[in-house]
Amino acid sequence: MEKLDSLREYKEKRKFDKTPEPAGIVKSSAGKLIFVVQKHDASRLHYDFRLEIDGVLKSWAVPKGPSLNPKDKRLAVMTEDHPLDYADFEGVIPEGYGAGTVMVWDRGTVEGAGDPLDKGLEKGHMSFILKGKKLRGDWSLVQLKGRGDKNWLLMKKQDGFAGEEDVLVSKPDSVLSGKSLKDITGN
Ligand code: MN
């Protein structure tokens, strides 16, 4: 029952006759679980980090964006679940909630390392392997304080894909279209 209602907040926040964002339908990937990172030039630029769990994209807003450096702990604030179709959304939200330009900055598959993702989410400690074009290897998301807290930390684990390269600067453009934020915005 909870599953069916998991996109309620997503739908309540949006007017689908005004926004090009996809409507909310709970469904799972046909194959492997997916992840997406969307660069979102809203009132303040941030990166939305989304992992497929239970037929939706569990979502965190990461103000500073992901880092390949295991020393960096990036604040990730949990936001409302998004529909799976959102992973393909790139464009301009004209007005209202989230107004601004959205880019598919990275996309790929995700698998739980150790615990399955849904169990890690419940425990507030998720370890997973990303296979994207920019983000790869072992990562973790750890909830601060206790259950119900919206603040998590996104961290790269030490492995062959870790490093000091600032991937936000070296690879700024869309993996979907190759476009820059400016190209997507259209000015
Ligand atoms: Mn956002």
C-alpha cells in the first residue's frame, strides 16, 4: 500500500499541465536497477542523486555535487521520491516547484554491495556500486543522526575509480544529449 502512495508528494508538488516533467507512475526497470544524477540549475545549482528502489527513484539533493575523493563527505538531503521515467528528463521547468534547467549529468546502473538497497535505506547506511559514465565503483550514503532525519552524507569509497579529479568541472555536460546547461536552457 505504501508503494502505491510513494509518489503522492511528487504529484502534489507539480502541475502537469505546466511542467514538462513526467507524471508519476510507480514501475520498475526491466533489467538492472538504475541511478541518475541530474544537474539542476534551480534557485541554487545542485545535483539530484537518484537510486531506483521499489519502483521509484529515491532522491537526494546534493548541494556541492558528488566527489570522487573519498575524503569528501557531501551533504545529501533526502527529497521526495521521483518516478522512474524522471531518469530521462532533461529540459526546462518553466515555473513553480523546481523551476530551472535540468540536465542528465550521469546515468547508469546500481547494485547494492552487501545489503540490498532497500534494506540499506531502512538502516540508514547504504553501500552500492555505480556503473555510470562519470561515477563508477563503490559509494556509500549514510544517514546522519537517526531514523527520519533527511540529512545523509554521500561518499566515494577508496577504489580504482576514486581520485582527486573534480569531475563536476572536468565533465560538466549531459550524458544524454552532450549538451551544456546553457544549450539546454536555450540561451
Ligand atoms: Mn533539484
